[in-house]
Amino acid sequence: MTAPAELGPYYEALLFIAERPLSTGELADLGGVPRVQAEATLAGLAEQLADDGRGLRLQQSDDAWQLVTAPEVGSRLAAYAAREEARLSPAALEALAVIAYRQPCTRADVDHVRGVDSDYVIRSLLHRRLIVEVGRRDTPGRPMLFGTTFTFLERFGLTSLGDLPALASDAALVAAGSALEELNEPADAG
Amino acid sequence: MPLEPIPIQAEAAAAVTGDFEVQLEVFAGPLDLLLRLIESRQLDVLTVPLAELADAYVAHLAANPLDPAELADFVAVAAQLILLKSRRLLPGEPAPVAPPGEEEPDEDELRRRLVEYRALRDVARQLGERDLAMPAFRREPRESDLPVALTAALPASLLSELLEALAAIPEPEPPPPEVVPREITIAMQIAALRAAMGSAGKVVLQQVLAACRSRTQVTVTVLALLELVRRREARVEQHELFGPILVEALNGRPVA
């Protein structure tokens, strides 16, 4: 059992030495506190790191947490880490965007939005570990469901999926659809 | 009034795509092409009569080489556009006026897909700008997976002890002058491995190797195992560094 005031520093230290993401459940057990308290403490720690402009950030993905370097210093660290990676093609970015916003989703979902077969780009995203299979959809053929990974968040310097740029919302699309009908009516009449 | 059936001019397309390094002839998909035809003419995707883009779309398909794997998807959109156009051109036939909300369902559906695709394309471009621009790095796993014995500092006396141990080993017998007969074959060791896997269909490789009497036999056994893996008769798994190597018979099951 850890006193609430010590829990934040404890988690910060624990995530510092951890070599893999730790789940909320593990962190709650290690801290000897209920899950909700662990979650609140971790959220607070994430906020604190970002607000204080520190060199580290707390990333969250799919109920797991990891301490990473801040995106602001990422480009300078890249020289040290010596990563040689090609940037993603527009097609791969599109497929990745569908999966990031709609996860979990299937290859057919990606095909539908992009209007083109996405088998090859999805394979390449899997190979780069930007996405993983997170389950199967309970429909005929039991197609694989894909979700994004910590590698995805790291590559794009995101703290969580909440950091993704805003997508024109479904509500906006529906509004666009009805505006469309109004606009089309005079044209059709004329 | 039909729109000019001009193909996308390089300048126009470059203006649309801004700083993006896209090859102009390569489209991310059929909706991408349609959207660029609209945007290069500075038309509003919400209001442009899609039927009037049919000619430009088909002209573009004809003029630009496409990946054969994606051709069907492009043709599907071209067919939709031609259908829309042909409906408008039918003489005497009143336009299929349906109650509001059901008007030209095909056009509405295609337009909705375009709007949905545009939203996706725009966020994909934003992601593209961030791609590797400000990456976050995690801690690299240390080499703590290695057994401690291998990484611990070696005692200073080790060399002399090793030399003593070596001196204690009797000289090996001189090799026989004649050609050594092939006593152990891969086929034999395959049979031995199959027998070792037995009805359980699995065995730990180290156990098989421990029973080998010579270095040759160890080598041939490993080669036999590789042969079984190549024939997809067996699968090999090792869950941790220096851990047991589990050989599992596949019995004709497809390899995962």
C-alpha cells in the first residue's frame, strides 16, 4: 500500500525502469491501490509531465502505460538513436489513419473508406508494427480486427489516441449531407 | 452544362497537393483521383454534379498507367460516374425524381463517400507531416536477458585454470588414415527425431542432443531437424534465450 502522495513519484520511477509498457492492472497491484486510483494517479502524472515541459511524457495505449521522451526533443534525439526509416507513403498513411480513428476495424473497413484494395499497405503497417491484430470480428469469415500500437504513438509523437488531429466528425458529415440535399434541389428543379 | 473535360494540369495538381511529395500520376485510390479532379477545378465537393466529371475521370484513367491490382477499383468508380451521366443524358425520360432525401441515391452515396474520404485524406496528410518529425523514444531493452554467468566479470585466475584443464586432456587419437564410412545419415537422424517425438509429437531438442555420442551425430541431428522444418513436418519454438528448444511434429497441419 502506497500513500497517495508517494504514488505519483513511485509510478514515475517504476515506469522509468520498466522495459515494456505496464498495464493499469499491474500498476494498481504494484502500488497496492484500487484500479481507479492508479488510473487517476497515472493521468495526473501524464498531465504533470506535459504541463511542466519536461523531457519525458507518459504514453497510454489500450490500457497500458509507458514513459517515453517528449516529442519536442524527438528530432534531436533521432540523431543519437540513429534511426533510418523511410517515411510512409500517402496510401499507407491513409490506411493507418482509418485504423487509428476506427479501431478496432477490419481490412474491409479500410478498403471501403479508401475505395481501393489495401491488403499490401496493411501488411506493410503490420510489418512495421504500427498496427497489430487485436481480435476477430464475429461476422462470417471472422476477419482480423486491427488496432494501433505504442510504436504508432512513438513514431508520430502522440501521447495517446486523444492526441490525434480532429477528424471531420460524423455529425458534420450528416449536416453536410442534408445541406447537400437543399443545395441540389434548386439545381434539379432548374 | 458539362464541365471542360481537361485532365489535371501539373500546376493545378501541385497547388492542390501543396508541399506534399506525391507523384502526380500516382493516386492513392479512385476516390483520391475523383477528389483531385474536383479540387483542381476549384469546385465544391458538396455541390459539383458528379456526373459531369465522368469524361475527365475516364480520360485520366486512359492517360495514366495504373497498378493492375487497383484497376478494378478505379473502373468501379468510373462506372458509377458514367451511370450518373447516362441518366442525365437519357432523352425524353424524366429525371428520376424521388421524394426529398431519396434523390439520386447513387450520387448521394458517392458524394458521401467522397466527403468521408476527404476527411480521412486530410488527417492522413496531417499525420504525414508528423511522421518521424517529432518521434518519442522508449527505453531500449537492456541486455539483462543474457544469463548472468555470461556477462559477469571473469576471474583473473580463469586463464591459468583453463590451461591446466586443457593440459589434462589426453591428446586425441590420430585420425584413421582411410575414408571414414558414413555411419550417421540425415535420414537416420530424421527417423531418430520422429521416434523421439513419439506419440506426444514433441520433444526438447537438448534432450535429443544430450543422447548423441559424437560431434558428427549432433551436427547431423541438427541438419535433420532443419530438414524436417523445411518439409514442414516440424515446428521449432524457443521461448527464452538459452531456454529449451521445443520440437513439435506438425502432422500435415499447415504451418502457422
